[in-house]
Amino acid sequence: MNVVSRKEKREHEKDTNYFFELMKIKNHFMKDLDVRFKNVKDPRHQSYITYDCDILLFMIILKNVCNLKSMRSMTNHFNKEECIDNVGKILGLETLEELPHYDTINDFLSELDPKELEDIRTYIIKELLKKSCFDRYRINGKYWGVIVDGTGLFSFDHKHCDHCLRREYTDKETGEKKTVYMHHVLEAKLVIGDMVLSIASEFIENESEDVSKQDCELKAFYRLAEKLKDSYKRLPSVLGDSLYACEGVFNQCNEFKWKYMFRFKEGRIKSISKEFQKIKELEQDDTSSDIFWVNEISYNQRKVNVLECTMEETEKGVMKFTFITDFNITKRNAKNLVGVGRSRWKIENQGFNRQKNIRYHIEHASSHNYVAMKNHYLLAQIADILMLLYEKGCRMLKSFQKTAKEISSNLLEAIRTRRITDEDITTLVKPIQVRFT
């Protein structure tokens, strides 16, 4: 392997336009994204429109990829002639004197139906699934893995809207009872190697303030499943934590002809756990084996399979992982299925943690309007798909070995200081080769 000196790296980086390289990835994987943005159903009164939908939505994509936390910061950082010129060039706008102010964008997002952005995300994912370069990441060479999990987005010490979830608690020191108002979301993310790409979102929300029973993650799962089935006819094998190891979810997966694999805790379904342990005591003659499984355990007129793996973790010591699945487990595929089951953690690490603490700041409310909050979240998911493809597929970035924050900083600098030329625009339509390793 050739070792690149620091001087060679500096010289190479001088000639690199990070923003232009990102646009090459965008055009390669989602060539109609700008057109899709332009053609969303515009909710505004047409006589008052200064900026089309494409530039308003593209601005939020740029805000996210550049790791700008607030809308005000976006407007301030992008207030440069070079930036205005670059956005105009990319979107094919002949005359663009100013970029839209953040108030203009938020007013638009407050009225835009979130389904418009959900449909654009579905278009992106379907375009990706057409690429044969991702086929090797299928489970058993056939199934796409989809992780499902929920996370909190926003919390308030006062009522935000009629859709807030509510949680009451008592302050241990004062004994005072308090209510926290929250907004949560349930995510479905496609696993492609080290990447987890958002493919569907279901907001966990109360229909009104006076509901007798609040919405929850499990209720949201059934709505999310309907979305997935409607958008992707033959997509998922569903992965999730032990919450989903229940009869209702099993039935939903069977009805949709989905495979499933969930983390399984001993107390979740006691009859299955008891049967598994009994068979394990009778049949496991090799106590040194780190993987044990039992197929076809009877449960409510169905058969389920349980897989257990014990392994040494560097920081946590010996860990035991148990999964319940309808994949038939064999000696040949057991180790691979353990890896599939453990990939559920990627939605926490490469998914939610990345989006909360490293880039996108999804816990920061860029608007206090509930519809706009949803649209900001969905645009962050679209930006994340683009950035994952950029970081994992761009050969130049892989050679530089930069952190996510460094990449975003370089993108911001390029947008603000490096003008894209007419010649650059003509090269964007040329095919490029992208490899994921």
C-alpha cells in the first residue's frame, strides 16, 4: 500500500472542492432530487412566491451537511456571493440575487405536507436498491435488513402542542410533581454494511390532548409497517429490540411475508424461554461452544427459533445475546445470523447518536411549529443518506481519513469560497464510479 506523505495530502486537498464532490455523489445516486424538490405540492399562495420549493428545501440540506445547528446560523453563514452563486449554479437558476431568509423557509415548512418529503426519501432508497453494488449486503443473499427503533426528539417543560406525549414524575428532593412534554419518532433504517439509511419514519404522537391512552412505540410500529409495505413491496426482514418480540408483531410480519429477528429477553415470553433453556440443558454437550440454537419451538400455533451467542466484549466482559427469529438456523448460517441480530445496535450508534451529537442536531427544534419540526427531521434524514453515500463512497474522502465534523467544516468552506464553474456543471452529468468497501 502506498503511503501518502502529509505534504502530498496537503497538495491533493488544495485541488479538492468538497462541495463539488458531494454534488457528484448526489447526481450519481439521486439524479432527479432537484426536480423532485421543485415539484413538491406547494402549499403557498402562488401570488406571494419569491423562491421556488427546490431552493427552500436545498437550503436545509446544505444546513445539515455543513453541520449548522440553527436556522439563524444557516442564514448568516450562507450570506456570501460565492455561496449564492454556487446554489444558483447547482439548481440551474439563471438569476439568484439572494438566498432565502430562514423565516421564509420555516414559513414554507410549516405548511408543507410531510408526505411530500417521505415520498422523496422513498424515491432515493428505491434508486439505491437498483444499484447492484449493494446486493452483497443482503441477509442470506436474499433479504434486506431493516432496523426498527424509536428515539426522543424534543422535550419541553410546558405543553408544546396537542400532539405532545406526556410523562409525569416526582422531584426526589422537593416532592413536587412535574410533567414533561415530548415528541418521539419511530425509525426504520436500511442496513447496508456500516451504513444505516432512513427509509421510513412514524411520529409517536397523541391524536389530541385529551386522549385516554397515549400513543407508544408499539402502536407506531403497526402504522410504520403499513408504510413500509405500501412503499416497498418485497423489502424487509425486520430487526429490533425485545419490545417487538410479541404476538402482534409476529402476525404482522407473517401477513406481510417479512422475516424477523428480534433481541429476546428471558422475561419477554416465558414459555419460549423456558422451553429453550430446557432443551439447552439436555442437548448442549459442548459447554465451550459460544453459539447455541433451537429451531421450531411451539408458541401460539406457530414455530419460532431461538439463537444464543456468548462472546467476550473488550469493555464489558462476557456478554450473552439471545435472538428470536423465523430464519431457520443452521451450523452454516448461525454465526452470520448473530451478526445480523447484533446489527440492531447500528441504529443507536451510526443512527441516532450520529444525528444527535455529531451532525444534524435532531434534538434542536429549528422551528416551534409542529409540521415544520417534522419536515426538518425528514430533511435531516435525506441529508444523512446523502452524506453516508459521500463519506463511504467518495475515494477522495477515504484517502483523507477525516472525521464527520471535519468533512462538514470543509463543505462549508467550499460552499462559501470555491465557485463552481459552468465547466464543472457540464461534468456533473458524466457517470462516475463509486465503490463501497
